[in-house]
Amino acid sequence: MLLIQNGNVYAGHGHFIPNCNVLCRDSLIEAVGPGVAADGAEVIDATGFDVYPGFVLGQCAVGAVSFAELGSWDMDETSNPIVPQMDIRYAFNLEELKLQRFARAGITSYGLTPGSHALIAGQMSFIHSVGEHTKDVFLAEQMALKGNYTKTVKNSFKGKGAPETRMAMYHMLDEAFRAAAEYASKEKKDYDAGKEVLCRVLRREIPFVISANSALEIESVVRLGKKYNLRLVIFGAYGVETMAEEIMAQGWHVMLGDSTYDMAGLKYATNHEKLVELYRKGLKLSISSSGDEAYPNAYEQLLWVAAQMSAAGATGEEIMDMMTIQPAQALGMDHLVGSLEVGKQADIIICRGNPALRFDNFVERTIMAGKEVFRREAK
């Protein structure tokens, strides 16, 4: 057992509890409250520190990039633009993950995702960011389907046939879901692995996480999502403001990409002040850093995006929710992570203050599945 004592605990959803204790038994949170105690527990004194849920990255390709094989990016299957049957689990390399040291940044879990090149790129997994064995890392498999509706897809298939235009991208997505719906309606059919995955999306069992950056791209994705009544998570979404009302009406989630990387936020004219306003009106919004590209921008960049939201007027609690419970809800993983509640994974960070507001409020300790995986030694 592990008992974190006397910290200022942010349980999530705007709920701060001063001088609070958190008791972890094995990998789960057993109790949260000012009077919680347990004989024989290992104790961490968090007096004067803030205690938060571990950060959740909505998308990250780390563990499936194959840095050791120059030019080999295992998260991208480009033999065909439509490959829903691909499973990112079989591209995972634990040694690659270990090199990243996510725990130093307070990142305790993420959506392991296929890359940005295929139109429908494959199935995601949800994993812890630290583990000695592969079996210890995976929390959920095949829990979302990844798609891309960006110029990267056009560039990837240029000279290979379709899709080379937005027209072709939309047509191919529409046809894939139409064919899957027809497949689902048949009593007798030959098994098709790709259509089986698309049927799970059509039944709303899993979300369709699709990258779309500009307003034009987002508009097409919204049209597709409404046509097939999908559970959409729109990633990137730098130009989302113009379609926000429709997205909110559908209850869909927006996962803002790294608006500092390659100046993407400026390129697509991201209006952070408007996003804060929309969030307070009910827009389901999370922020991210590394996404589906080859190299993970998982450390300073995450807090740089948080700093942009802070400068735009978001409170520290709102930003923490955007980095914890909101991405967990987007991926359907909020029963496991994202807040400090009884029964959830004991993924906890202990900080000098809210790291979303000041860079020197850095992570002092990271607890994952009830075990300390990082402790800052330097003063």
C-alpha cells in the first residue's frame, strides 16, 4: 500500500481538496479524503505540494516508430489508404518507450496511435508510459480507430493513385463506411477484418479519432460524422472555431494538437481565447503535444500549449482537466484514468504547484499504478 499524506489534492472536475490523503492499494486508488489512513502503508509526505492525476496524452506514436531502423516507421502502413484492420499493438517496442522517460514530465498514459499517412490508419491501444514488460504496459487494445483527413495523406499517396485530393479522401471515407454498413446488414457474409472494425465504429462501440487541421478539413469530417452518426474525436483541429457549435451539438470531442510545433497554431490561426470561451460553453476540449508524427514532442511542448491556454484566460484547474480527464473521456478511458477517484488506476503526480501555470512548478514525483516511477533528486 502507498499513502500520500497532507497534499493539496486535485481530484479532477474542478474539485480541489486541501490537506488530503490518497491511499493506493496495488495498482488502484482505494480511498481519497482528509482522514484516510492505513496501517503499514508506505507514506509519502506531500505537505506543501499539489497532487494531481497523471497527464494523459490523447495521441502518441512513441513505441511504434522504430527509431532503430532508419527510415522504418512502423506506425504507418501505406500499402493502402484504407487499413482499419491494422493493430498498433503489433508495432509496439517497449525498449523504444523506455528511452523516452515520460514519467519525468508527469505523463502516465497515452493513446498509442497509428501514424498520419493513411486515410484510415488502424486501431489504437491505450498504454501506461512505464513498464518492465509489455504485458504490464497495455491497459486497453483496439479501443479506437485512427483516421487522417489532412494534406499529409494526399502527399503520401501522390503518384500512387487515390487519394490525391480532398474530393478523393472524402469519397473513399464515405465509401468505406457505406460498404461496412452494407456488410453489417447481411445475414450471411464472408469475413472481412477491415469491415468488422468499421462496424464497431458504426455501432459507436469505439471512437473514430481523425486528424483534421484546417476549417475546410474539419467541415468535411463533421459532414461524414453526422452522416454515419459516429463518435468523433477531431485531432489537430486548429481551425475548429467555425464548426464548434455543430461539434458541441453532436457531443464530439476536440483534441487540440501541438500549436507550437512547426508553428501549426499560427498557420491555421488558432484562437485560444475563443477556445477557452467555447470550453466554458460546453465544448469537450483536451490539449496534447506529441501526436502521430515520428518524433514525440512530449515534454516542454505539452506545457507550452498549456501556457498558451493560460495566457488565453483558462484557469489552472481547467487546463489540468484538459490534460487529464478530458483526453481520457475522449478515448473512452475515463473509467481507468484521468482523475483521482476510487477504483481508478493510481496514476498520480506530485508538484510544487500547478505545472500548467508556471514552468518551475515541475513534477517532483510520479506514481504509476501505485508505484513510484520517478522522483526528482536535484534541489
